[in-house]
Amino acid sequence: MVGELEGMGVLQSKAVAKAVATVPRHLFAADQPLESAYAANKALVIKRDGSGNALSSLSATHIQAVMLEQAEIEPGMRVLEVGSGGYNAALLAELVGEAGTVVTADIDAEIVERARACLDAAGYGRVQVVLADADGGVPEHAPFDRIIVTAGAWDIPPAWLEQMSERGRIVVPLRMRGLTRSFAFDREDGGLVSASYRLCGFVPMQGSGAYTERLVPIADGIALQVDDQRQEFDTEALAAAVHTPRLEVWSGAAFDLPDELELFLATSTPQMAMLHGSKQLVDQGALALSVTRGVPALVVGGSFAYRTKRPNEETGGFESGVFAHGPEAEAVAARYVDLLRRWASDHRRRGAARIRYVRMPEGTAEPSAGVVAKRFGAVQISWS
């Protein structure tokens, strides 16, 4: 597993590589075969709800190592893990050493009991396992030099900021406009600024921090996923537009680094929403394959446009383009293509986004270009 992670370029530090090589992962996945327990890029579901949805999982070592590298943990630090499975807490214990402190918290008593048993079996009795709602943190053990969140969070609750030490860093998988990225946030000017961000995926947060993005059905097999519960759509006009002939416009710009491009598109205007479509509609020729995994769509009135790609050696392998539907297809496509060209000419590289989190009075943040409104504040994104 360590060799595989090194081959992926995930392990950047000797400390994280040593921790991953030391902790016996199979002791935290006793019901799994060794091949699954030690697969570098496989998450293991620990608990499901009555509908079969994952409530808790043992994250893939790949993403755990990525987040530990983002955290830059040093010996002697105090670390809070939000969302407990046991294995990641053991990795944290290796990184902070005997002089450090690791507290792992979860809202589910069954998961807490399981984590405690696994940690004890693996020899990590010094890790403190706490039953707690993540939104409130764990004030009795604060302050923390690092807070590592291992569930998909929709916001950063005030308690996390209040329980950070002066040199504190929060590594959190933050959900916004249908996307999730792991951000490493440091203190700056009364807010937080991201030192790095990485692609990731996690089960959603439970408890008082739980949030369900709004799913707006347009027609059979097609829906829009949005953050803003107040945002209105002309669903009848959009449903009619789906089955109109599509307008196809190509940008002449390269298509690559899709995770960076999606972040740019999704945060460029509040009129972007994640478009989800069924394979059946794709097979019928109504929509392109990109909708089956969700794709940023620019929605204006009864018209919409979304990203696609085609092979083109002149642009380095693939060219980005747009499919648009509806009475204003030309105008919506032109706006979208302009974004694709701006991305390719000005921001086509890793880490081009500067991301800040600013606390604001609850509910006062307003979405706009480069601003994603949250409950307790706003995410501000600019591109260099």
C-alpha cells in the first residue's frame, strides 16, 4: 500500500509515509479481506442507514494521506479529529508522538465504541475517543493545533475557529455548489485562508451541522443540485428546453485538470448549478455523457448550457466546449465559452485559486461571483 501511494505521488513527507507504514490498517477493518483493507484507493463502508446510504466509512488511505500532508502535523501537537473510524486517529497518534494529544469525536455512539475497540486492539490506547456533535467541537480538550474533519462539511461552525490555537490549521472537506474539496485553512486577518486544496469525497456531516443540498427536478431523469434554497427556476421552460435541438459551441481551448476547471466554473457565478442527468437520456441523445456524474451548468431563465469535450490534438489532446438548450441558447453558450477560454488562458494550473473563509452574522452572506454563501459566513474565491 505504501509503495502504491508513493507511486501516486501522495506521500510527500517521511513522517506521513512512516505513519502509514506503521499502523496496521486491517485491525480497523476486521471484516474485510486484506486486499480490501490495504487497497490504497478504496473506502470501506462501516455503517449504513435503512436506505443503504453510507453513514460512516473508513476512508481510502489515499485521501487520508493527502489530508495528513495538508495538515503538516508536528510532534507534540494537540489534534482534534471530527468523525471517527479509528484508523486515521492512529495515524495522527504516530505523527504527534508520545508528547502530543489526539482526540477523535463522533456523533454516533456505535461508531465511538467501535473506534475505541479498534484503537485499543492496535495499541493506541492513548487516543481519546469522545461522543460529541461535531458542530460544538470538543471544548474540554481545546485548544487544538490541528482540526482534521473526516466528513463532508457544508460550513465551518464558530466552535472550530474558537477552539483553534494561534498556530491552528483546519483541514476540512467543504461542500459548495455540488463540489467537495479538502481545504487546509490557516488564520489570517480575522478569517481563514487556504494554504492548499485537494479533490476529495466524504459521507455528509450528521448532527446540527447536517445540510442537504436542494435537488430541483426538471423532468424525468434530470435535476439541478443547488446550495441556495431560495433560488428559483423556471422548471417548465427548462423541461421543454431539454428536448429542443442542442447548440454545440467549441472553445478552441484545452480541456484538462477537470477538478480545477469545475471549481472555477462552479464559483464563477451563482447562476451555475450542478446538472445531473440519467444514462437513459444520454442514450436517447438528449444530453451528453458528462451529466451522468454531474456537471456545472449555467442556467438563465428557460435556457441552460453545460460543459463537454472532444478529442483535439491541437489543444493538447482534448478541447472544451458547450452544449446549450433553450430559446437563449446562443447567449448562454457564449457566456459559458468565455469562462472556458478565461480558464484556459489565465488559470490552467494546480492551485490557482485563492480561497478565504470569512465569518459573518448568521444568514447574512449573499451569493455572488466568487462568493459562496454559508450559514455562518462565506467562502470567497479569487483566481490568479
